[in-house]
Amino acid sequence: MSEMGSVAVGAMVIGTSMLVVFALAMATLDAQVDDSIAQIEAAAEPISLFTIEDATNVEGAVTSFTINNGGTGYSAGQVEVNGSAGSFLADLVISSGIVTGLNVLDHGSSYLYASTYFLEVTGPNTGTNLNITATLGNLVYLNLTNDGATDIDTDFAWVFTDGGEPINLSNGHDGYDSTTIFPGETFQFYYDSETQAAVSRTAVTIDGVTKSSTVV
């Protein structure tokens, strides 16, 4: 065989070897890509799906109260707003005859903002000198349903009202309460809108998904 022929054969062998190496490399790369895609798909969580069923203003509600004087000699009982026919109602929390707090049963509604309101004991009671003033405002109640297949953690959900500051869905009017909303469950949330006027829109953001609703 001539020297030129030997060179040609050698080149063919090297070329064939390189093609084999290239083919093996491509096969390995394809396998790695397929494996990576499979891992990404396995790690990906479904997006949160939810519906704001409704959102409602409760104007003229008792949003907070101040115990100016806990009085003396009180026993278990309830208080209402100035003996009115309104729906506000709360149980007295008593310690040694002194009123130390209230367990609110109904925040009431439609009380006039221009008035100063005091809470009065309903029915007979032996106590005296109780003095509690009420602060009025607007509460927003909303019902949210988890329509997805995964749980919703209220620590990672936010409510916006008329473009105001976000409120964490664990921070309702009664304070912090981290809650899981399970698939198919409807969660009731209410909060103080920090205004004495009805608000018009609310929005909820969960895992990057935002839904809005008119507040009636």
C-alpha cells in the first residue's frame, strides 16, 4: 500500500472514531436533557386556583373598644351599644368583679359615625361604674374557595383593598391565625378596611395568581 493510501485509511479510521464519539456524546446529552426535563416537571407544583365568592362592606360596625373603667362588682353578662336596637353584642370578661375584656359575638352595623358610643350592660347586673367607648369603622367580609388540587397557606396569601397596603390572609380583624385552606374548602376572612366609608374593590394574590372582586 502506498504512503498516500495509508494516510487515507488512517484518516477514515480517525473520522469514524470521531463520529462514534460524537454519536455517544449526543446520546448522553439527550438522556441528560430528558432527565432534567423529567425532574423539572416532577418538581413543578400546580398553580393555586381559587375564587372570591363574594366580598361585602359592613359599615358602621364596632371595630374596636376601649375600657376606660372596668367598674366593680360585675358578674357574667353582655354589653350592647348604648342600649340601642343595633346588633352589636359581646360577652363580658370578668376578673374579681372587674371587666377586663370582651368576647365580641357580633360587630354590628349601621351605627352613625358622627356619634360617640358607649357600651352598656344588657339586663340586670350588680356591677357599677363600667365605662367602655366604641370605635366605629368599616369591616370587609370575603369568602374565598380553594378550587385547586393543593393546599393554600394563608401566610403566603395577601388581600388588597382599593389599592391600599396588603393585608396578610392570616391577619384578620381578630388577630393572627395561620390557616390551611384545603382543596374544595371555602374560607371566610374579615378585616378592618381602616376607613369609615365603604370600599369598592378587593383583590387577593396567592402564589403569583391575582383575583379581584367588587365589594358590595
